[in-house]
Amino acid sequence: MDTFMESSPVLISLTATVGIIFLLLFRCKHRSSVKPPPGNFSFPLIGETLAFASHPPHKFINDRLKKFGSVFKTSLFGHPTVVLCGPSHNRFVFSNEGKLVRMSWPSFLQKLLGQDSVLAKTGEEHRIVRAALARFLGPQALQTYMSKMSSEIQNQIDQKWKGKDEVKVLPLMRGLIFSIATSLFFGINDEHQQERLRKLVETVGVGTMGVPLALPGTAFRKAREARSKLDEIIFSVMKTRRSDLLSGTASSDQDLLSVLLTFKDERGKPFPDNEILDNVSNILHASYDTTISTLTLVFKLMASNPECYEKVVQEQLGILGNKKDGEEISWMDLKSMKYTWQVVQETLRLYPSIFGSFRQAITDIHYNGYIIPKGWKLLWTPYTTHPKETYFSEPEKFLPSRFDQEGKLVAPYTFLPFGGGQRSCVGWEFSKMEILLFVHHFVKTFSSYTPVDPDEKISGDPLPPLPSKGFSIKLFPRP
């Protein structure tokens, strides 16, 4: 009895040890049965980045979607990445922001587009930055700037479109959109300074779609150098504007820069200069290529579908018919452009101007029978729903009427040209106003137009999609 009592602690210890071992073995076996999604990481470090960057992104994704299914793994820009394809997966990403995932772009993209901007902020910091940007980009604020934007568009049409028998649309759109951005964001109206800034922005944009190698002569190296020069210019403008605000020669709401320079959060804390710099730069990039692509393709697609263009014309002439001589277009007029906006939405469905966005798993995620390890990226993309017959009947056809009834006929999480959830594009209303105003002033000035090359291809390599030769058109002035 005494011997048993003396040995019992040893037995208990052995029993506990064996139990722990069996428990660990069980857990390891259980964990091994739940694996990451199927797919390939390909090469070390670079993964499948070369394949992604050298082909249209939607082709890269569709090829793997067919092979591996709607949830697959890859490696992009140095990060293991799970691509999610379809509306239920889109909903999972958007509804779990801050819970299971957070916005997290590849590091090289964040550095080029603004690592201290709304793009990279999460949680409370993201909410504060969005609140500041809404003071300029929100619907109520936009009504203040609408007249200025409208005048800029009409002036550009008068100077660079009117009186011409033939124009190339794409370069004119580039000049127009950038002119509006620099005027309304910084108060820069000098054409030479605008052109210098535009070349820098375009150089940065090219670098965002390539392989992030900083070797001399590479697109990424040029993009980094361009971003540095862009920062110097913007910082100089910030310095001058801050002085003008202090002296009273500038107002706190005259443009985006003034809004950010004078913004204070609930605790009275202003933005530091690096955050102002990155947010202004980020909005400048975000408002450029995407709007140019959509606006140019609206006219390309209407040229191929004259019955749609005629409906747009009748809607715009109806608005003009209710105006007195010299009366400006109003915010309510924009709201009444129902069919014109359907045309824009259908253009965005056929040719999304963004390829999607990245999130990062903030914990191990058990999803759809797989595990997405903590730290891995997640990527959603509109290319997995916009062109699919499962979600849109006759998806290859240009049918604006599918967005009738305010888009209520479109299933949730299938049409996502501006993202969704808490991270939807903060400037989409600004872009919408630009596009609708341009269509209005174009119809007001010209009765019709015809493409020089009706069969001109649309290229999406690299993004955003654009007419391959710039889309030349012949113009017919309105009597």
C-alpha cells in the first residue's frame, strides 16, 4: 500500500504525459486534414507574379478558376494569396472587414500609391480619413463644386473638341480628367504644371502594374523616382496653401487640399503632413485612369449601339429643353439622368476599371472547407461575376436596361465596379458626376459622332481597359 502511494505520483505524471501526447497527435492529425485551397505558388519569392503581370488579370484568374474552383491559392508580389471568385465569396470578404480580414495591399503598391493614405488605413484611422475625404467627395460637398466642374468640361469641349472634324478621344479625356483633378484638388490651373504632374502620375501608374524590381530602367524604378518628384511638388503646394490659409487669402473648403489641411478629428487632432501628402496623391491616382477608361469606353460602346446613344441624346435634350437661356445644369438634373447612368453602369460591367482589391487574414480562417492561414492575402475581383452568364443574361451584350429600376434586378455582390462594404471607393460619386456632366455637354454641343475605326479593339493589358488606338471619331456639331 505504501509502495503504491509512493509510486502513484509517477503513474499520474506518466498518464498525464501520455494523454497530452495523444491530444497533440490528434490535433495535428485534425489540422492536417484541413488544408489551404488548391493552386500553385510557382517560383520562390516571385510566385506567379510574372504570369499575372504579363497577361490580362481576368485571363490569369479565369484560367485558374476553371482548374481549381472558386477558391484557389497563388503567390502574387511576394505574398501567398487566396483568390475568391463569386458573389458569396465577395460577401464574405466585405462583411468580415475588421473581423477576419483587413485591407492590405502588396507593400510596393502601398508605397507607390500612399502608405499613409486611406488605402492603407484600417479600423478607427480609416473611419477618420474617410470622414475627412467625405467633406470634399461626399454628395453634399460635390454640389458646391459641380458648377466649377461643369464649366471646366464645357471650356475643354469648346477649346479642344468644338470646330474639329475629327478628334482622338483618349488623349483628350486624359487631359480633361487631369485638368479637373488638379484644379479641384490643388487649385492648380497652369497647363504646363498640369502636364508635368500628369506625366509623373502616369509613370507611377505604369509601375503599379509591373513586377516590383527596382533595377535601373525598370517600370517600378521609374515609378518610385516619379513618386518622389510628385511628393516634392505637392509638398511645395501644401506649404504655400498653409501660408495662404493663415493669411486668409485661401478658404478651408476651396479644394481637397484645403479641406485636409484644416481638418481636425473629434479630439482636435489635425492630419500630419505625410498623411495629407499620401491622401491627396492617392485620390489623384484613383481618380485618373479609372475615370478615363470608363468615359472613353462609354462613347466607344454607344458608337457600336446607336439605339442606346439615341436614348441618351433624348434624355439629355429633355433636360436642356427645360432650361432657360444661360441656366446651368443642376444637381437634380444629374439625378434625373437615369438611362445615361445605366449606360455607364453597363460599361463598367463589361469593362471594370479596377481588377479588385486585397485583404489580409488577421487570424487563421476556416472557410469553404479550407484554411486560410493568418497573414495570407485574399483577393476578390469583379471579373469573376461581371462577365458570367450565371449572374447576367447574355453577358457579352451591351444591355443598359439590365440596370433599370435602380439596379434592383441585379443580384447582390455581383456588380462591384467600386468595391463594396466599408472599403467601397470613396470617390465614386465624384467620378459619376464627371462622367454624367461630360455626356451632357457633349450632347449639347454635338448631334452625333462616328468612329474612324468601328472595329478598334479594347485592350485590358495592362489595366485599365482602353481602346488600343485611342479611339478617333468624326464629330457632327449640333445646329
